[in-house]
Amino acid sequence: MQTLDELTRQARALANGEPTPAEPTPAEAEVARQMQICNACRYCEGFCAVFPAMTRRLSFEPVDVHFLANLCHNCGACLHACQYAPPHEFAVNVPQAMAVVRGQTYVDYAWPPGLGRLYQRNGLTLCVALALGLALFMALALAARGTLWMVPEKGFYGVFPHNLLVSLFAPVFCFAALALGLGVRRFLSELRPGTGSAPVSVGPGLEAAQQALTLRYLDGGHGDGCHNEDDAHTHWRRRFHHLTFYGFMACFAATSLATLYHYGLGQAAPYGWFSLPKLFGVGGGLALLAGTTGLGWLRLRRHPLHGDAAQKPMDLGFIALLWLVAATGLGLLMARATPALPSVLVLHLGAVMALFATLPYGKFAHGVFRSAALLRNAVEKRQPSRLQLGSD
């Protein structure tokens, strides 16, 4: 038997000439159930962006559920504060319910749509095996040429020419950026009717950027930090996220600067220790190595009630690839001017290629979709109240 909300939703769609909305999935229905309870309680209203956005709604359509789920940073504060959390019969566990829906978001909005199921297979074993497999393929190619163990005169460009590396990695990176961009574009377009049709202006854009870049909602609701395996607060999760993100961005900046040096200034690698590509690369690599080590350690210790156990292999796979990229990148510095350089290089290139190949269908997507949700939230909160009763 259909509920009143379901009948109302279908009636509105028919009246507006829109397609009849699909039935909520069990995960979406569970978040909607919990949000109805939370909307009546509102004890956690000041914890993060989820609960103020929740109070601007009286019913929770699937698109609203995905919006709220991607606003959630999974800090765990609301679970530990909730009087209706398990073992209460209401069984309210917002972080876990939201985590399950986020996994569904990545699948539902993946581009091309048929590849969305890759999120469910993108685990630790696959990521590491892909990196090692690609590295083995390149190592065999070098071994066949007799150049796997040598000291190249031109650094690692003496092992693989610069133009060859660009032709291999640029298409994969561009496809990853395109796939993520088209997926989040559709996500934003579906959020727009429910979060206000006003265009994005400077104010909401700056607010969302500040919240995303500072991980504003990983402070545990009251600035004390996140919960991990118990009721104790800790800031380490936020710190390790910062090290990972800004380490990754510094490494990306190093690669971009090296490209500018190569094509714009005509200066080929290797570069000096105090050159910008080297400073960004070494600093970013160290930060990325420390951040991923910490996140992996925390992920293994996290209480199972804090997240979706089915996504743990995907989380660890992404962390492992980032760790491999950082470790092998720093290993290139130690192997510089030694016969081990080609062997370390193929390991590094294998990890980078595997990271790029899995980027659109792995944990990296959570940052993109979360930033999009923060942006729509910043727009919505500036709009007049649009609450409507379900019996309109």
C-alpha cells in the first residue's frame, strides 16, 4: 500500500507534467525515516550543515536524501549525542544511514551510467593489483630492452620519454575529469529545484569553498573533533584529511609546474633541489604519505556503527593508491642517479596510472559530490523559506 507522501509525490509530478518519480530505495527510505525523527527532536540542529538543511524540509524525497547524505561529513557526533541511537527501538544512526546513501549517489550519478557498478568493485585488492600489474607490464618492457637496471643520463625521462608519458597519462586523466564533471553536473541539476533556483553568486561560492577547504564540518559539531572508535573526541581525522588533500594538491602543482618548465621555459627535468617543482613535490609527497598513513590507521580502527562496512574496501583501496603514489614518488628521489631508478619509476607510474584509472569510480568522488552539496546548501540557506505541507 502506498503512503500519503508517495501519492502526493506522484500527484505533483502528474500535475507538473513531469515523469512519475521512482520509488525510494531501502537506503533512501531509511534516511527519510530517520530524518523525520530528527526533525521532531532537533537536538543536533547546531552540529553541522545537515540538520539546518533538514529543518527546511517537511518531507524527504530521494533527491533531498542524496543532498543531505552528501552534506554529512560522517564525524559521528550526532550518533554519540542521540538518545534514539541503537539499541533504542528507533535505531537512529544518521552517519551510517547517510554513508550507505552516499555510496548509492556515486553509483546513480556515475558517467557513463553503465560504469557506476565499478564503485562496488573498487576495493583494496583491485587497486593494489592494478597498480602492480601496470608496473609489471612496464618493467617487462624495460627488461626486454635491457634498461630495467641502469643509470639513465637524463633522469627518468631517459627511461620513458616525456612525450610518451604525456600520451599515456593525459587521456586517462582527462577522461577521469570528464566523468566526474558530468556526474556532478547532473547531481547539481537535480538538486537545483529543491534548493532554490537562484544562480550561484560570489557569496555562496566563497562560503562553500571555505567550508570544503577547511573541512568545517569535521570538527565534531562543537569544535572538539570527530569520534573514531569510541566516545572520545579527536582532531586527528581532520588533520590527516588536511595532510592528504593539500599533499595531493601540492604534488599536482609540482607536476603542473614541471610541465610549464618543460614546455614554456624549455627546461627539462631533473630539476634542482630548490626549484619550485622539487619543493612542491617533496613537500606534497611527505604530507600525502603522512596523511594517508594516518587515515588508513584510523579507518581500520573506526567503530562499525560510524559508516558503511560495504564501502571499507573502496576507502582502503583509495588510501592505498595515494600512499603508493607518495611512497614511490619519494623513492624516486632516493633512487636518483642509481641503477634502481627504472625499477622504482615503473612502480610509481603504475600507482599513478591506477589512481587515474579508478579516480571517477572510487572514493575520490566523495570530495566532489560533497563540495557540490555544500554549494547548493549555501545557495538554499539564502533563499526564502519554501516549506510546503505534504497535503498541498
